[in-house]
Amino acid sequence: MNTSETLADLVAAEDVLLFVNAAITATGQREFRSDAVGQQLSLDFLHAYVLVNYRRVYASSLALDINDHNAARIVLGLLETAGEASAEERRTEGRLIAARLALLPPQRVYRLFGEVRRAGINNRRTRAIMRDWLAARPDLGHDAVKYRGGVKTAARHIHLRCPEGAGPLAEVGAFLFRPGRLPRYEHRLLDAWRRAHYEQGAVAELPFTVAGGFAARHGMKREVFLKRAAPRMTRLERLRTHSVTQRPEIDLTAMPLTRLALYVLSLPFEQRAARRTELTGALRTAARRAAGGHSGSWGRVHAVLDDSFSSSGSGQKLRRPLAVALAGHHLLEALAAPGTYRGLWISGRGDALLVRPWGPTPLGMRVLDALEPGPGGAAPDRLVIVSDGWDNAPAGLAGEVLRVWRKRLDPGRRTAVVHVNPVYDADGFDVRRLTAGVPTAGIRDAEDLPALVEIARFAEGRTGAAELHAYLDRRVALFLGEKETVS
């Protein structure tokens, strides 16, 4: 292979990694150092660029741990430009789209279907994808009540046949397009919605988001409404209303790790301290569950965790970077060999449960501390840095420390160093890096960390497009194989 081909492969690999990092971290929302408009413009460019130049990669990204916002955008982009794909590409894309839609929250899918309708995408393939997804819904009557506008839009777009007469689909059709025609519904929720217009007792039978409007119409007190609605709330709805109900019935040990970390950080310090045993136990349980078969397999692990002021995030992503660091702290403890983990917070705080966003970002000093030998005098097998990469006290020290460490002190790479960054840098079209010699990967949920460490190795520049495409092909095969097994 000549030099120009090698450079082209490296450029292609870098372009792919740029997009993957963005698709994992960016949501088009405001970040600490960039506004929503800048985020959206940056993300728009990347989606358009990769769709045109690397369509295969663009579709394959649906099999990766990207966030729901970008998964929906990829689906829309593939459907909009289906005419530019070959027959084989369309077949593969159709399977990937169907598999990804099955994983997305239903409200996100209905919102996507609305965008499909507004974009005028109405070919037979698109209608078949939408029809199959609707047919796979466990209870379309429930969806019709909770996501009425979305179901109605999708049904119109695919010309869903809702015959008159008896049967679940007939009732859904009457509910959506002929309201008031039937005196009662056989479907429990459809009939509860009908009765809730004049019967206060029916309000508690409805999904929480729908019941709220009826409760206000009937003049129900907020506390009474929440008490009656509690049995029908989702876990997230219970978390959002915990300050009102005071004693929500929440099983913390069943919560996803990053979501649990966000909940912990939302509590005042006094509550965190008073519930230390409960909260720490829940975080460790969630971390062990997220680690799975990787538990204890990473050897000696040291971590640098960013709790500087910028980890407060933004109004739209409040404390998200800090939550990823807190969740990552417990996950890395579970991944490390027993008794070898060492987590260093940038602020110097030693109590992980009481961390808060505060102060500058002296990453370099903490990296120096983390590279020191741990218990037994041994250097760490892995150094993981969880930070937005804005090393500013002094600026650039972390990158210089890591460069000298890799070049002079550890050229044999005995210590694997990886930087995971939860914040998308709109100006750089990527997550901010510390130095060229250290692989960096974007991260949104801490539980994805083991998979992201594998992706990060492609960022070192020692592998090209062929290896990256082989990795993507393996992830696609696994993703589609799992979905086929489940179905």
C-alpha cells in the first residue's frame, strides 16, 4: 500500500471516530461552554458529511452505543436518502433501522414518525418499517392514550386500516378518528380516558402524563393526585416527583448506574450523608451489574475523575458530566482487581458520595498522582481519565505529562491510558482531547465504558480504516443477531 492510500485510510478512520464520538455524546443541547445553536449546527454538519461520504459507517453506527437523539437522526437520514443506496445497502439498513427502533423509547419513535411525515418520506419501504413497528407494540391502545398525537400521525401516514366494529384495532381507530362515537370501550385504558372526562375516580387509572391534565380539570390537589397515581408511575416519573411525595417507593438497586448517579447528585448533602449506606450500596450494586463478566478483570486501575466547576453541565444537561464521573468511579472499582482501585477526584475530595462541581481543572497534577505506584509499589495496569478535557490549572499540563510518560517512562505501554469525555466540543466537531498519544472516546452513560475503551484504541492512529470497519461489522452482526434471537 502506498503512502497516499495509508494516509487516506487514516483520514477515513479519524472521520469515523469523529462521528462516533459525536453520536455518543452530543444531543444538540446546550453544554457548559457552548450554546444549543452551536451544538446543533456542528451536529448537522457531521451527519451530512458522514452520510454522504461514509454511508456504510453511518448505518453501522446504529449498532453502537450511540444516544437516542442521534439514532433517530440516522434513521431519518437513511430513510430520506434511500434512493442513493444500493439494493443490498437498503436491505441491511432496513434491518438495522428495525432493530434500533425496537430499542428506542416509544415517544422518541413517534416523534421520529412525525418528522418522517413532515419530510414527505412516504415510500413503500418506509411505510412497511413503520407498520411493522406499530404491529410489534405490546398494547396499541395504551399508546393511543399516552401518545395520541404520535399514533394518529403514524396511522395516517401508513394508511393504517382501522375497521369499524369490534376488536382492538377497531377501538383504536374509533378512539383516534371518531371520538365520542362509541358509548364505551372494551379496552380498559380507552374507557378510562372516556370516563375521566366526568369521573374523578377514573383519573388514577390513566398513565401519569395523561392523568395530570384530567386531575387539574377536576381540581384535585397535587398531593392527593400523586398518591393515587403512584402505582402507575414509571421509575423516572417517581424520581421526578420524589420531592413532592417525600417517600417515593423506588428500588434504587434496579436503576441504571448513570441514572442512579444523577439521582444521588440531585439530593442535598445532608440527605446523601444520612442515606450513605443505602446510596453507596445501590451505586455498587448497579456498578457490579454494569460490569457483568468484566468484573475484576482489568487489573490495577487508577482513575482521574473531574469534579471541577464545568462538570455542573448546563441547564439542559444538569450535572451530567459529574454524574458520569461518579458512576464511572464505582464502575471502575468493580472492573478493577479487588483492592487495587484508586480513584482521584480533581478537587482532592476523598468522599465520592459528597462530590460537587467546584473549582478549576488541574488535570495535570492529578494525572501525576495517578501514575504513582499503588498498593504494593506496582504501577497501574490502566489509567482512566473521566473529564471534559479542559485542563486549565496550568493549561496543557496533563497532555505534557502524558506525552513524557509515554515517550520516556513507559514506551512499552505497560500502563494503558484512556480518556473518556462526556462533553461534545461543537467548535472542534469532536470531544476535546488531552494529547495525540492518548486515545479519547466520547461517553454518555458510564455503563458503556468497557465497550468505549475498545473503540478508543482506534484513536491512537496505529490502526486504519480496515480494522475499524471490521470492528463495526462485528458489532452489526452481533446487534442484528441479538435482535433476531429476541424476536
